[in-house]
Amino acid sequence: MTRIGLAPVLGYLIIEEDFNVALGVFALAGLTDLLDGFIARNWANQKSALGSALDPLADKILISILYVNLIPVPLTYMIISRDVMLIAAVFYYFNPCYATARLKPTFISKVNTAQLILMTASLAVPVFNYADSICLQILWCCIAFTTAASGYSYYHYGRKTVQVIKDR
């Protein structure tokens, strides 16, 4: 819930171009995510269905705020489109009768969590005056590649999962 609450604050700070504080707020959000994951993994009684749904939602809300404000529009469109298609596929293919069916993260989708590095770098660029950094542009290209690859892998393995469910 903290990350969801921090998202509009982060968006406001970016719009106001207060990147020093925004970078701190983003770091705080990252720490709350690590703490949440640590608690959920180490204390079984702290896991919940609501928490399992809110965690990725909080990540998407927080990261989407950063996409819209910090990275090139085509890359933002690509990333958000992939996420919308994944969400639509889950709602279309997985109804309550198949509550145990989920699109499992693939290796490439785990690699795609490098988006967090992109977001941190994008927030840090104005703080450290590295505008037009070639490293940031290379990172944008890498993220575009991993986003496309993870979208395809979800499609490929998700299609197989749907076929298995239909064959039951």
C-alpha cells in the first residue's frame, strides 16, 4: 500500500522537477518492496491473496508513473502496451474455474526487471547532470529488446498453458 501511496507523490515531484527528492522517494518505495518480499517469504502467516494481487499492481502503478514522465514515448508505449495485453489475456483466458492457472514469469521476463535499473538511471540523470548519456540510450534499447522478448515469451508459454487447460 505504501508504494501505491507513493506513486502520485513521485509523479508530482517529477512534474515539479524535484529529482533529488524524487530519487529518494523512489528508493524508499524500493525498500518497502524489498521489505514486503522478505516478510512474505519468511513468515508464512503474512502471505495473503490480497497481498499477492497488490504487490505487482503497486509495482506497475509506481513504474508507470515513471514511464510516462521520464522515458521516450515509443518505449513507454511499448512497455505499457505489453502490460495491458498481459492483463487482458489473464482476464480473457483465466476465469474463476481455472483459479490455479497463472502466467508464470519466464526467464526473459525476470531479466526484464532491469526496467528498475532504467527507472533509477532515468531519475538519476537530472540529479547528476548526465543528460543525453549514451549509457542511458543503450539501456533504453536493452529494455525495448527485453520487453519485446518477454511479451513474446508470455504469449508463447501462455498459449501452451491455455491449450493444456482446454484439454482437461
